[in-house]
Amino acid sequence: MTARFDAVYGALVDDRRWFPSPAHLMRRSALLDVLKGYPPGRLLDVGCGAGRLLVDWDRLGHSGWGIDIDAEARELAKACVAAFDADFRIGTQLPQDERFDYLTAIEVLEHLPDPLADLRSWLRHLKVGGIVIASVPAFHRLWGRSDEWAGHVQRFEPAEFANLMETAGLRVLSTHLWGFPLASLTRHASGIAARIKMSRRGRGMD
């Protein structure tokens, strides 16, 4: 499998089932700005998807686990990790016998009917003093067909998201809004694309 690393696009693997969207590139840049300030450690990535960010975490010196409930996502993540020899294992359940320095949940909580309960269950795998880095789509008013296509249950207001973290027992160190204005310009195109895909495949939120 052909694989190369690009400073802007990150991990690129010769697999047409996944490609870095504009939103992924903006999100990746914002996350790297945050995580670069922390020393290497053991990291648990919940909802790792295609595993592209695991390569970034590995290049920053982290190692650990990537977890995803989707079988195709795990297949893609395993191939990506192997292609770059990244020090991450891929699984479907949280490892019971390890506590981690970092927990990342990137674009995951918006898919969950009870994000607080899930977040609390993940935090049992975090060391005392560990760091959580999470991202979600912001602002209820921006809900659209692309959210439905992606299987989102909700969007979050910034204060609402910070309150979720604190209710789970975390202390919020910082929050960042990213993507403006480019994400605003691409959101209309994303909505059109989502409508086309949903009409062709008959797929709604379910």
C-alpha cells in the first residue's frame, strides 16, 4: 500500500474509501496546535475513524490505542497505522487494564444520545491529572443536511459543551472555535452534497 506524509494533509494512504475533507484539514491543524504543547504519553483515541490522526499523534511521540465501533473504520485505521508503522493498536472496546495520559474524542460526542454517560465511562481509563482533547460541531443554528448525513444527534453551543465537560468531572483548561470563515463558505456545498448522497442511497439520520 502506497503511503506518504504531507505537512498539510497529514497521513495519505492509497485508499479511495477515505480522503481528507476541508473540515478535516482545518480540524487537524487546530488539534495539532493544541496537542503540540504537551509531552508524549499514552493516548486513547475514542472514535479514531480511518486512523489518520493516529499517525499525527505518533509523530508527536504518543502511543496507545485507537477505538472505533465501525468495522470499516477499524480496517482503514489498521491499514493506516501499519503503513506508517505508528505505535497504536486498533480495537473495538476500551482496554480494561490500562490508564492513559491523554484521551481524545474528535467529532464523536455529537453522535451519542447520552454523551455525558459515555464521556464518564471513557474517563475511567484516564489517569489522575490526565488531559482530554475533544472536538464537536458548534452552534445549534448551523444544523443542516450534512449533520443528518453524518449521523449527528446534536450540535453544541460552546458554553454547553464546556458545561458537559465540567459535569463529567473535568476542569476546562481552554476552548477554541475553529474554521471561520472557510468552514462557513464550504458548509453550503456540504449541505448540497449531503442531499444528493441521501437521495441516492435513501439514508437519513437512522
